[in-house]
Amino acid sequence: MRFFRLDDDHPLTGWHMLVIVCLFFGTIIAVNLVMAFAATGTFPGLVVENSYIASQHYDELLEKAREQDKAGWSYELSADGGMIRAKLSQHGAPLTDVSVIAHVGRPSTTREDRAFDLALSPDRSYQASEPLPPGLWEVDLEATRGPDILFRRTQEIFVKPTETSQ
């Protein structure tokens, strides 16, 4: 038995065509809805709450970045064994009197976002208290002294799967 019979006893009517068109477009709309919900469920697309307000302060952000570059900051960021480690220095002298926070998250989702207060270790570097799972991470490193943000840098790091199992 065939689905459609196009003969004199069973002609293709307007109702048949309406059902075909509705099923065709209904399938397309259903797939689009599923994909849209899947996409917004993993990454909402928000970087800032209000992009217009953030754009009004963009020149200030650029000026702060230029001042930071002129201040002679240098840094090293690593994630050996999944442990975030940051070494900060200014004009070659290691900094040990700042508070360092690492805001960490996946580039494609906000589900695993977290913040680490990095503690000063004996080798004058700042280290996280727990390791990161394997994969690609975006680390926003921020050094403050009191209410002032002295240094801020964002960098992607990759934690190898075998590093966390050591």
C-alpha cells in the first residue's frame, strides 16, 4: 500500500496538500525550536547585563589597559595538573602583597563558572586550592590591593586529561 495514490479513485485534494505543507513546515519549526533551546541552555550569550552601558565605558577600559601595560606588569599563568598557578611581577620584582582572584569558566557555557582566591605559595606564586577538570578554560586573572584593581588579564588555558589523574 502506497502512502499517496494519484489516480482517478484517489486524487490529491487541497486537504492532502494542506496536511503535507503543515507537516513540512511543522517539522522545520520543531527542529528550529529544539536547536534554539539547546543553544540557549548551554550558553545564554550574555557577557554583560547591559551591552549599551558597557559600551559607554569601553574607552575607560582601554585606557586602564594602556596604563596597566605602562606599569611594567608581567605574568605567567599555568595549570599543571589542573592547578592554576600565577606568577605576577612588576618591573621584574615579584608581587606578594596583593589579593589574586581567578574567575574561571568554559568558553561555551556558564554552568562550570567559578572563582578561586589564589593563595601565595612559598615560591612567591599564587595557587588555587583545587584542580580544574580537563578541557579548555578561560581564566580572568585579577590582582587587587584594597578596592583598587591593579592588574587584570584574560587567557585561555587547556588542562590535559592525563594531568588531573596524576
